[in-house]
Amino acid sequence: MANHSEQNDPIDSTDSTDPIDSVNSLDSIDETLVTLRTPAELADALPYLLGFRPEESVVLIALHGERGRFGGRVRLGIPGREEDWPPIAEQLAQCLVGGCERRGGRPDGIVAFLCAEPVGAESGQQVMERLRPLAQVLRTACGSLDVPVFEVVCISAGHFWTYCCPNKQCCPPEGVPLPRPGTSVLAAATAYAGVQVGVTPREMRARLTPWESAAVTDQEAALDAAGLAIVHRILKEDGHSEVAADTLDLARRIMARMTAAPPVSDRLEADLQDDDLLAHDEAAALILGLQDRTTRDQAAEWMEGDAAPPALRLWRALARRCVGAYGEHAAAPLSLAGWVAWSLGDTTEGQEALDMALCADPGYTFAQLLRHACAGGLDPEPIRRCLRRERTDRGATAVQPELPFPAEPVDPAAEPLDVAPRRRRPARPKGGTGSRAADRPSTGPQNRRRTIRRAARNDT
């Protein structure tokens, strides 16, 4: 796209293939033709094409046909080390082209986006220059597969730049301000179709990040107490089955409690409400109970229908309670959150949650398998069928709750909850792992907590 005049190189926004590594394609407006003619319109279109606003990301989007119809897309966080850029560019190009070929159409071209915000005193223009080598290796990697890159757009600090246009009149060195959100033709088309741009990956992670508030001490104490109790119970005859049954029953009761709560539209307020509905000892019992593989797999059966939304809320809330030295325990609720989100069609949250699960425990097989399938653009239905079959073979259809749940006492006087104070949770610092047990010194209490986790698991 060397010529960026408004009369040349139009690109149609209709989507011919499913997303490979992202969520929320514009399937609902596939019958509406929206033509994008300039880099400004491309930059404005990115959140609508992905379903969320990417941060610190490399995005490749396939183009098909003479008019450049949008197809598959892949996204990955920008690697911190420049020496990693060439192999990552090759993997992204192969993933996109290979995925499109599996879906029946090799792309005729690619549009690439580099999204990054300035660090410290860095300017947007400096970000663009810093990422210029990455833009080049992306073009080289795609070209080696005989698929040309028509445009590479850098988005930073509210401006955009193109690496492919030498015309300083339309693409000045200082960049071009991004259009005001929601004012483009594509924004209007998506709004008309009822498609909404979701939260950013940072906001998704914030909903799953362990607390960093005064309530951490109380929650960690509850986890310590629950850990000692669960080990004692598991060592008894039939202890595993009793703990599993109690864990699933408690989870159903908390899900019923969340379902009965008044609906809240604001995401942060909704999470705070769910936190208030979950006592410290209840969260501790569930977190430790879900370390058992069989219990976790049965909980994964709440992945569709009326049971899925409250289950996702519960798994998010439990992930936020894996505080202090219990960071590794978050792998179970994070994996469940990722699985349910993916099953409900939100591939982006699914991938973020599964990525966080593997950060908490890199060897967690359940998360590894789900992440591979989710990132590969596979349909979750085969996994759902497998879980349904497991439930049927087990002869325990009652494990799948049918909403509305049975009534549960909610009188605060009769059933007081030890709730955490309301707080604003900061997002996880980029690259930080402050809540992970693996990042802490090997102390006596930590070793004891890991022993508790191993005792609670049924696959060690």
C-alpha cells in the first residue's frame, strides 16, 4: 500500500475465516460491506477486528482476494528481547498462513500492526523507531512464505505510523493522531450489528490477579487453616471422595448465591460484589479442593448453559484469592476460568486466563492442553462432548447444576460472611510475578504449603 490516497487499495472488512488467535470476529456483520482505504481507517479498525484493544502486541491479519477481504488473525505479545523477534515473526507468519490454509484459503496478503505504549520518557515516535526492526522481520518472514505484507502500522501514544509509506505528507515522521474512537464507518457498522469492543488484556488480567490489599493476611491465614484440615481429611478412608463431594457442593452453593445477587453492569463493581459474596474460609476450601484433578475435571463440566456464567464468576473470584505463597494454587481456578470463557466464545479471556495459569504453574498439564487447543483456533465442542460423556458414564448428572439453583439462606444475621474490604485492585505489573510462590524464598511455611497442595492433588 505505497499509495495511501483515499481512492486506492481499498480493503473490505468482511471476514472470510475464523480468527486463529483472537476472539470476536465480525461474524454478525459479514453481510455488510465496509471499505477501508487509508492507514488511519486500518488503525481505527483494529479493536473491532479483534474484539478488544490490543496492548504491547504484534497482530497479523490475513487478506483475501483482489479487494483484500479480512480473514484470519493472530496476536502475540511483543517479545522483550530483540533477538527473539526473528523466530517469533516466523512462527506468527506460519501460524497465520497455515491456519488460513486449513480453513480453505491461502491469504493473498497480510496487514501487520505493532501496538506499544512509550516507556518512561520515551515518545511515540521513539517507540515506532524502536520497533522498526520488528516490522522488517515480519515482512521478511511473511515474504518467505510467498505472502506479501501490504502494510505495517505502528500504534502508540494516540498516534499511528506506517512503515511502508515514504510520503511524508500523508505519513509524517511525528505520526498521525488516531481518529476519535467510535467515529469511523466500521465503528458505526459494528455498533449497528450489536458488536462491542471488549476490555483490554490488562483489564482481563486485573480481574484474575490475586489481591494486593489488607485482606491478603486474612485470606492467607484461611488457606493455611484449610490446608491443615484437608490433609487430615484426605488421609482418612474415602477421604478424597468426601472432599470432592463437599468441594463441588460448596461451589454450587456459591454459584447460586452469585446468581441470586442483583446484576451489576460495571465489571469492577461486579467483581467486588462477587468478592463480598465469598467468605475467606469458603474460598480457601474451594481453592484447595480444586487441586484434586478429578474434582477439577467435574467442575469443568459447568461450561455451558445457565451454569457457565456463575461458574466463570466463581473461578475468577477464586483466582483473586490465591494470595501470597498460594500463587501456584491459582493454576486450577485460572484454568477453569480460561476453559469456561473459551467455551462461551470469549477466546481472548480464555487465552489470558490460561496464560496466567501457566505462569502460576508452568507444568500444569490441564492448562497446557487447553492453551494449545485455544491458541490453535480449535472448536471447544469436542472437549464439551468429552466432558458430557464423562458425566454420563459417571452417572452423576446432578453434578451439572440446573438454574435456578435451590434456595440458599442469605440472611446476613443468620449467615455472616467474613468479607474483604472493598478495594481497587491494581493490574499485575508487566512481567511481574509478585504473587507466585515460585518467586519467593524457599522457607519452611512455603514448603508446608506445597506439601498441602501435593496432598490435595490426585495426580501426583
